[in-house]
Amino acid sequence: MSETLLRAPRRVLTMNDAFDELAGADILLRDGVIAAIGPGLETSGEVVEAANCIVTPGLVNTHHHLYQTLTRAVPAAQDALLFGWLKTLYPIWARFGPEEIRVSALTGLAELALSGCTLTSDHLYVFPNGARLDDTIDAAREIGLRFHATRGAMSIGETDGGLPPDSLVEREAAILEDCIRVIDAFHDPREGAMIRVGVAPCSPFSVSRELMRDAAILARDKGVMLHTHLAENAEDIAYSEAQFGCRPGQYAEELGWTGPDVWHAHCVKLDGAEIDLFAASRTGVAHCPCSNCRLGSGIAPMRAMLDAGVPVGLGVDGSASNDGSNLVEEARQAMLLQRVTRGADAMSAREALRLATRGGAEVLGRHDCGQVAVGMRADLALWDVSGVESAGSWDPAALLLAGPRRVRDLFVEGRQVVRDGHLTTVDLPGTVAHQARLARALSEAT
């Protein structure tokens, strides 16, 4: 039996049904689960003193492209819109291999962990030179984060009118075969699972109608979730209307891409009818505010989605369009963008934090995560509010207004992944140095 006691945190933001905020409550972690919450708890295991800390559920990232941490701030792509940005980066990504995919994933996962993230999805849709989804799963296991890997794909290359170079597309039969392989090899449907797998064609403009439909059928046959990009910017809408004769939401619905087992990234340009469709069908959305700002895609109508009942979580998106993997910054940006478009009362700091925790867990179908409550998985973030970021704050629990951007301690399944601001599971300086060598080689070859 493994136990850890978090003793006397300043405040616990539970994100439970009542949104309780507890003072003077210890938290006992036992065998990967929150075993007890209350004052004066005891343990024969390790005690972590938390008097200067706010405790929250671990943050949940619902959309990422971990491989992109090797191509941050590429000069030719810094000021491009989505389609031009992609066409600049595709030839660089085509030179990746298993080493680049794995090391970039380690780097992105480390950055997520330091920003308080305990559960992340990843959308990998390029598999050049022998790279496989297995490479990112290996990285997640090494870092120690809970991981929802999605097997992405592109099947329409430039020759057939698509955006990606032909070298990055795959045969659709091979795509479906590999989806079956990775689901059978890695997907764990049980409560407390550390690894789950989803099916995730890249986007409606990079795969065929047939693959979108077949992917949905396969995913439901296997009991896994579905993920793709949708309605990301004006170019995306124009492409859908020109190629499919309808808006993205209608296209998704026609092909089986709505429902509680589906979540779409971005959705910046959803209209009212599409928002109502997603709310009625419980289709999830991964809101990626920093990336949407960076690419000039627009501001997603989050307030309208939330008010309609659409399940919403947050995503950092790829580090080539963000250019970071800090989920607490994403939550703050989500709050600020809704305020700048709808007024200062459009989204509170606590509501934005809920999106980053319980909201994301619900989007990913993880009802065992996202709350500090007895019986939930022991995925917790401890934020030290004794530092300069919180100095003078009258409400230290309003972390997104005045609080740290890096976590002091992080527990995943009760195991301490970050201790006193440092990763416990990997050699981060060594990983960063390896990453720098790979990025330099890619840059010099461009």
C-alpha cells in the first residue's frame, strides 16, 4: 500500500458538483486514489507540507501536437495564417523520424507537467521515416503523465488537391489497420487507465469523406473516442463550403462525427446552429485560445458554447503554433479573450480553471479525473502562493488573476512527478539538450 498525505493546504479548490473550496483540509492519497479529505488526517507514508499552497485537480489538456515542439518559432511560419503555416512546416516535419517524435514528445510533456497538467491528449498525424504512435506513448510513460494518444492521419496529398506533400500521406487501408493495431496494443478502457487511444483523422481537408466515415465506424466498434480539427478559421469554412457544399458542423454530423464520444479542436467559427447541434449531441470542444491568437484564426464563441451546454475543455495545441505547452497560461488566455469580447464578467478566474480541470476531463470521457473528491484518481497540482506572483493578492485561490504559472508539486495516480518545481521522472536538462541538437539539425538542413 502506497500513501501520501498533503497536510494543511491553504485552500483546496475541489471542482466538485458544489464547487467547494476547503480550508484546513488534509488530503490522503492511497494506491492512486484520493482516500480521504478532512482535518487531522494521519498516515504512515510520506507527508507533504502544503501550508503555502493552493491545491487543484491536475489540469487536463484536450489538444496537442507534441511533435511540434521541435519547430517552435520557425521564421518563415511566424506570421502565416493556418494554411500557409502548414505548407511551410510540412516539408520540415517530413524529415522527422522516431527519435524526433519521441524527444519532442518528452519535451512537450515535461513542459505540461511543470504547468500543472496531469492528463493530456495528443494528436499525432504525421508518421515519417518509421515514426509510430508508440513513440509518443513511450515518452508519456517515461514522464509519468496520464495520456490519451490519438492516431491521426492524412490521406490527400498535393497531387490530389490536398495541403500536405505526398510524402506525408498514407493509404487509407493502412491507416485503419494501424488504428486497430494501436488500439489493441495500448488502449485501456478501465477506470484509472494511464493510456487510452483515440481515432483522429487530421481534418476534413486532409482526408477523404470515406475515411472520416470509416474512422467513426471503427472507433465505435472498438469503443474509443474520435477527434479531429474543425471550423478553425475562415479558410477552413470556405474550404468546407466549396468542397462539401455545407458548413463543417453539418459535414461532421453527416459522417457520424457528433456525440459524447467525439471532441473537435478549435471550433473558432462555429455558428449558432452548430453550437446547438454540439450541445444537443454532447459533442466536445477543445478550445485553444493561444494558438488561435497566434495564427490569427479568431476568438472562439466560448461563452455561447458554455451557455448552450457544449462540453468544453482547453488545449495548448501544437508548440509550432502556440509556441508553448503551458496549460495555466492557456486557461488565463481563455478567460481574458471572453472578457475582451463579452465584458469583464464574461468568464471568472474560477470558471476558466474549471475548464482546465473538470471540463477537460469530461471532454475526454474521464469521469474518474478532474475533481478533488474521495474516490477520484489522485491527480493533483500544488501551487505555491507565497511567491512574488501572488504577493498582495486578496484571493490567492484566484490563481489565474494573480498566481504562479508553474506548479510546485504534481501528483499523477498518487506518484509525485514534480517535486519543488523539478521533474522527478526524467533528466530535463539532458532532454532539452537532446531537443536542441535535433532542432539545430533540422534548421541547418532547411
